[in-house]
Amino acid sequence: MERLEEEGDIAADYLEGLLDIADLDGDIDMDVEADRASVAIVGQDLEHLIGRDGKVLDALQELTRLAVQTRTGDRSRLLLDIGSYRAKRREELTQVGKEAAERARSTGQRVALPAMSPFERKVVHDAVAAAGLSSESEGVEPARHVVVLPLGA
């Protein structure tokens, strides 16, 4: 727990520096969720830090993880959210996973979903598992996607 709090502190310092350089306003919230540090930037007009389909957010998360790794010497699994983008996306993807599981269950066929980021695939895998089915990731980045398997597959 102490190590994760340290990761959050390092990430917050790094992100505050980035916000200062870019002359942007935003508050930093830190937490520990599911054995990983979680840092969020909250505020107004943060859409450009999210980017189309969360691409800028993903890049900022990787840069923040690298900053943490540089200071600690350990790989970080830190999760960054900006403007509640990931929280909202998690809700949407949970619904996508439930619907795909229901289609696989009712048709007995595999259901392939569109390409997704690792974060998005993880959310869908969790939703499918909660619905009692299994899923797997197929393909290679950037076309890696989730396939929901029917019962007995």
C-alpha cells in the first residue's frame, strides 16, 4: 500500500508539472484501486488531454508510468483518468461485454468485438466473466480485439 501511495505521489508531481508547462488548470486526485495506484485529473476543458478515443490520455498514462518507473526503479501499473473519461468508458464497455455475452449465449456462436486498447479489453473481459462466459483477445496491436466464446467453447 505504501509503495502504491508513493507511485501516486510521484505521478501527481509529474502531472502537476505537465499542467504547469501547458498552462492548464486541473486538480489531481489520488487513490489506490485493485492493487494499483490511480490518479485522476479533474477540472474543466480537459478534452484535449483525452484526445480522440482516449489516445492522448493513453500516451499521458504511459509517460506518467515511465516517470514513476524512473524514480522507483519498478514497473508501474498506474491508471490515469482525465475528466472521468475512463470511468465513463468503463460503464459503456461493461454494457458492451454484457451484450456480447448474451449474444454468444443465445446464438451459440463466437462474438468478435472491434479493436480496443488494453484497458478497454480488460473491462470487457471482466464483464464477460461476470456474465458467466469466457473471452480471449485475438490479433495484434492496433487491431487486437476481444472474442466472446459461447458456453462449451
